[in-house]
Amino acid sequence: MVADDGLGVVDFPTLGDLLDAWYEQHCTIPNALGVRIPFRQSDWQFWCTANHYRIRETAVWDEDNPPLAQAFVYRRSLVVAPQKTGKGPWTAAITAGEAVGPSMFCGWAKAGDVYRCEDNGCSCGWEFEYEPGEPMGRRRPGPLIQLLASSEEQAGNVYGPLSTIVMDGPLTGLMAIREGFIRILDGDGGPKSNRIDVVSSSAKSRLGQPITFAIQDEVGLYTKQNKLIEVATTQRRGLAGMNGRSVATTNAWDPAENSYAQQSYESQSKDIFKFFRQPPADWSYRNKRERRKIHAYVYSGSPWVDLDNIEAEAAELMATDPAQAERFFGNRLVSGAGTWLRDGLWEGAYAGRLVAESA
């Protein structure tokens, strides 16, 4: 029996449709030959975007006191997916939208309402016609965004694709790459805002700042031992001070490490959106035929992935670290070699848990 793939019907109010079209107009991604093409979200990417930007049906727009984070159903999102599924380009597009795109709720559309780029500082001429009753979006003034990773090199997973988006396309007139950060050129809010910073545990001077948005990359590596759980929660306090929100991404984590990813997934808070596409438990990763089925399942919606290449990498890693291979490529929660947790214990304790949770 095939498990639920974590996707559903978008039958709720969301800025996801607006942002999906905005990403395609303003963001690019390389194809197999390295040619830049418009970024189009796959099914799982759109599902996560739609949920992260899901609007409360009771949200009320007040120009003098906008609801900001309170307009959204989810305060933060956790996305768990194997390597090379496209988490980096997706979070780069999300970050670009938070910097200069229509990521802020600004009321409910009436017949004839239109989002115009020219009204939001972009000269590309693009427009989006709303459906009556659809939530509308606008740019958030004075954005201050942080990209958090275990190291500044690791942050390149997001910063690299984002930098290319800035240099290639209409956002060139709105953002500029500086030494160690990206400047948002036409924003307001003062010199300490209007920027995107890369931060890690070594950048303590920037941690704890009041920020509007954060990407937390590879949160399965954040542990108490390396102090990154403390860093991530400190960053969330900074978000709370500005009515900001965050997106965390990761490969499947080692359940023996009690990582930030695991703590987030196990949290009972109703305002965390969780996406974790797990293959059926009775498919064996050690069996080559079933491993191929697992890869096809967890990489569904990522057509740019060559499953032959994934199999080759996984098979080689299986010879030295099978648990890591299963986590990285099979999207499974298995303990590393030498850990105390008995194989299957974590999965047994959480059998039947939904892979995507909603309020």
C-alpha cells in the first residue's frame, strides 16, 4: 500500500497563486545545459508555498495597523525532503518574494482588482488579476532577512541560487549583491533594514536582531552540542519581535541526535506547517529494486532529478554508511552507526503520523 504523498487540494485562501506567478516572472533557474529559464514550482513546492502563505479566513486588512504574521495560518514551516529535490532554488525564490514581492496580506479582492509590479517598485510591467474574494498581496516595507545555516559555506545552498536570481532578470533593479549581503535598493525603514544577511553560529552580532523573515537551512544538523538549536530559537525571538515568519528545510535527520528538525516535527504547536513525504515503511532500502521504488516516490515532483544518478550515489554510500544513504536519498529517519537507538524504534513510535499537518 502506497502512503499518502503529503499533497492535497488547495481549497483555502492563500497568496500562493499570486506568488507562484510572481516567481515565474521574476526568478530563474538553470536547465540541464545551464541555460537560465523561468522558475516554475513543482507540485510539492507549490503545495508548500500555498500552505506557508495560507491566509486566515478571518483576517482583516487595516492599513494603519496591518496584521502581518497574524494574517497567516502558519507561523513557520518545516520542509523535509531528500538531497537534490530543489529545496535551495525554492527557498531562494521564497526569499526573493519576501524581499521585494507580494508576501504581505493587504485585504480581499473585489472584481477588477489587480496586482501591478509598477505599484510595488518593479518596472517589468507584470500584472496579476485577482479572482473576487482572493487575498491580495503587497511588498512588506523595511525587510530584514536572514539565511541561517550551520556554516556560511552551507548557506550557499540558498544564497547561491538567490544571488543568480538577483543578477539575472528584473530583480536586478531592486536588489544588489554587496560584500557578504544583498541590499534591497528601494526599500524604506532605515539603513539597518532592507538587506538579506547570511548568518551562522559564528555571526553572533547579527543573531537576535528583530527580523522580518528567515530561512533556516538543513536544520537536521542543528543540535544542542553544536549550539545551533540555541541559535535558531534566538533567531525566532527576533522574528517574533517584528511579526516575522520563517521556513526551515532539511534532509531526514538522525533520530538519535534530537535535532532542531526533530523537535520542530514533534512539536504540538498548531501553527507549524510540516511537509515530510515518507515512503511506505515495508519497502526495504537495502533491496535494490525496492530502493528504486523509494527514490521514485520521494523524488516525485522533482523531474530534474536523474534517478540513475541518485541510485549510483546511494549504492556507493550504502557500502560505508547505509543509514546516511537512507536519510539523504530515501528520506527515511534512521539512526547512524554506533547510536543507541534500535533500528525501527522511532518509526514504530510514530507510525501513522501524518506527513503534512494543517490547523
